[in-house]
Amino acid sequence: MRLASVLATGFALLAPLAVQAAEPDAARLYTETCAACHGGDRLGAIGPALLPQNLGRLKPAEAKEIILHGRPATQMPGFADQLSEADAEALAAYIFAVPESMPQWGMAEIAASHVLHADPAALPDRPTHASDLMNLFAVVESGDHHVTILDGDRFEPIDRFRSRFALHGGIKYSPDGRFAYMASRDGWVSVYDMWTLQMVAEVRAGINTRNIAVSGDGKWVAVGNMVPASVVILNARDLSPHTVIPVIGDKGAESRVSAVYAAPPRGSFIVALKDLPEVWEIPYVTPKKPYYPGLVHNYEPGMVEALDVRDQAFQVRRIKLDDYLDDFFFDQGYENLMGAARNGRNGQVVNLIVGRKIADIPLSGMPHLGSGITFDWNGRRVMASPNLKENKISVIDMTTWQTVKELETLGPGFFMRSHEKAPYAFADVFFGPNKDAVHVIDKTTLEIVETLRLEPGKTVAHAEFTEDGRHVLLSVMEDDGALIVLDAATLEEVKRLPMRRPVGKYNVANKIRYEEGTSH
Ligand code: DHE
């Protein structure tokens, strides 16, 4: 072959290669580099799902950095030695693109994902540790995706286990406090035995999940999903799936679920919807008589006990509203719910008995109602809620639904907590330059009496009390973070435990007794 021809052939070979280098084949790179851990369908495997809905607040540029250099404290390695900058950029764009058809996640897929780690029938009938079962805490450490079980008398960990990736929403307990239920943003629901310190069962109930609720009778777990738009009912004992309820409106439009809550006095789950101006009520017990129009039960009193629970229909009662509500707060009797839409407009009070709005409330600043607390003030019951968009805490009279006070804070807050026996409420300043501040509010005067700076420059958030209300625990939400225990009356620091970005912490007694100062 003559030299010219050799060069021509060489260039001909090089030319397409140069084009390939400029436009990496993201689908092929995904299959070769990511699929083993994140699933060929991007639904997740040992790594999280890589779909736009599951990537949260991550930006494509941050995703590219993670692809090249890994994510500290996780199993995600860096691929800088295998991938070019352009490859990583193409992969980042690929995982942010909506797939041509969204993967199905119905009854068959949920059932196939079910894992039984221990036979619920064979679990010991007494605890295998000596800690006070009512004063245990489950602490979510999101830095390395673990949960620590903490003895709330000694403030000592008694177990620490790897959770599913990115738990979100509160951990919920069975009514007797024995079983802890947790959900990951990727749809995994896990049940853990607080008596014998072991995982019992897990199931993937959705692709993108908001949160879970446990029924007041302890028999059911409801899972609220964004993708697919559904509420999934699981058997609480072993998490086997019972029913999938698609969330579809009159005109066939789907709605993502923004949260599901249990309303034990009503024997129902209440579902907040993101895309339909409706609230759904799904009874988990069969009412002895129809207690609201539109839901017809033919069962006679006394028959409920004789029924196989599988006969229950989980029929949906749709309460139509004139605005969207995606964050709720209930009164103690679960007769009214106060709702705020994320658009920051006025809130509404919806009476669940009559099934309609009964009051508008002046709420601006995007109150995080799910984080609100109630207490008695001046002979009336009030609720206080932090705001995600404005520097204030709103205090609302729960009889007149009027705002009785607005406290100015050092920034928007996320979580607020107190305890019936504690004089103070604690509210974090989650966003902005004062993210290290925690306001201490006197529940009698409704004044901020102290602003704590427990770890200057670092986010300090999410207070929770011990069972007796004497101590309050706060998270330093950093990867090399800590759990700080304070005396709830003197505000003295009692203990500091190193933890990996601790977020929420959940006290068994406060949760199962629906303590007025904690989330339900
Ligand atoms: Fe949450 C609970 C919604 C971002 C940590 N969060 C909840 C609940 C809702 C909600 C509806 C109540 C569910 C329950 O009780 O089971 N959260 C939202 C959002 O819409 C928002 C702003 C955006 C999103 O990403 O979904 C959001 N949440 C966050 C975070 O960025 C936080 C701080 C860290 C994280 O891990 O994601 C966070 N959310 C929490 C925690 C709870 C929670 C710790 C449980 C609070 C409790 O004490 O019960």
C-alpha cells in the first residue's frame, strides 16, 4: 500500500473516532459503567435510582463531579480514570433525561421485590436487650445511610445498621413501639424489630416515594408515591403488598402524592395530593356504620371483628377542594386538617366529618405544617409552625383559626419541637447564614428567650425530646456531625455523640402516644 493510501485510511479511521469522542454514546457508557449498581432500567439496585424524579436537588454539574470523583461516605466510586470530562457530562445529561417510557411499578413488581429477613412468627416474644423500650430513639444518619438505635436514658447507641439509600420522612412505629418502619426516597420500605435489633422485611413499594404511615391498629402501612402516582397498602407484619391504589382524578389525570398520614381516631389514612385539588381519605377499618356520604358499607355492627381483614376494600373518599393542599396539620381529635399549599397562598381548614373547607386562614411564607406542634396558651389550644420561605414562626389559635402571634426568626426554619412537660419549644433556622442558630421559645410568653449556637457555622436542626421531656436532642447536620443532648429546662449540654450527618430522630414513646410536641 502506498504511503498516501495508508495515511488516507488512517485518517478515515481517525475521523469517526474524533466525532465519537466529541459525542459520547451515553446509553452505552451507562450500560458499561453504571448499570451494574444502578440497574439497566435506571431503577436502582445497590445504588439509587437514576431518574430525574429521584435526583432531588442535585444539579447536572454536581452529578458530573460525582461520576468522575465519587461520593464520599458511600459506595459510589469515581470513574475519572475511565471516563473523559465529555463522557461524564453526557452521562449526567442521560440520567437527567426522562426515559421514553417510565418503568412500571405495580403489584407484580412490588411483590417480586419483597425480602423477608426474619420470619415474623418466629421472633422472640421478649427483648434481647435491657434498654427502656419506650425511651429508645431511631436516629437517621444520612451521611453514610445508617440508622442508629439510641438508648434514651444513657444516650448510648445499642445498634447501628445500614439503611436503604436516602431515607426521608419520619420513622413510624407500630402502636406498641416494637417495630420501626422507614422509607427511602427510592421507594424501599423496611421494618426493623426494636426488641431484637434486627431487620425483619423490606419491599420496594414505588420508584419515587414521599413517606409512609402506619395504621392505628398496627395492621397496615400506607406508602405515598410520586412515581408511579399511587398509594400502596402493605401488611405491616411482613410488608407483603395488599393493594395498589392508583391516584387518578375525574378526568383521568394522575396526581403525585405529597404525603400520607394516619388518622387513628377515624380509622383511616389521609392523603395529600400534589396535582389535584383534593384530599383523600382511605379507611383501613371497616366503619360499623357509614360515617360519611359516598362510602357505603353494608356491614352490621359486630361483623367487623369476624371479617377477614383482606375483605376490606380500602375504598377512597375524595374530598374536593378549591385549591391544592400538600402539607397538613391535624387537630388532636383528627376532625379538622389545616392545609397549606406550597405556592404560599392562604391556608384552608378542612373538616373531615362534613368533608369540606370550613375556614380560610391567613398563612403566608410556606409554613411547614407537618412540622408544627400544639400546646395550651392562655387557656386555648394553639399550633405553632415554622416557615420554609419567611423568617417567622406562626402561632395559630386552633378554635378561631386566627394567627395570634408571629415571631421573627433569624431565617426560614424546617423543624419545630416541644413536649407537654417542657417549658420551651425549639425551632431551627435551617436556611441562610444563620443555619447554626436554634431558637428557644417560651411557650407561656410566646417569646424567643434564647438563641443557641451549638456548633458555629454548621447546620443544627431537628430537635426531639426524651420520653419524660427532660432532655432535647439536636442534630449537627454535617458529615462529621454530632447528636447534641441538652437539658431541656437549663439548656446545659449533657452529651455529644459523633454521627454522620444525623437528620431526624424519633422517640418511641413520643411517637406512639402522639405527644403534642412531636410529629405524628
Ligand atoms: Fe422532608 C418529613 C416534605 C426536604 C428531612 N418532609 C417530611 C414530610 C413531608 C416532607 C411531607 C412529612 C412526612 C412524614 O412525616 O412522614 N421534605 C419535604 C419536601 O417537600 C422537601 C422540602 C423537598 C423534598 O426534597 O422532598 C423536603 N426533608 C427535606 C430535606 O431536605 C431534609 C431536611 C433532609 C432529607 O433527608 O431529605 C428533610 N423531612 C425530613 C425529615 C422529616 C421530613 C427529617 C421527618 C420529620 C419528623 O420529625 O417527623
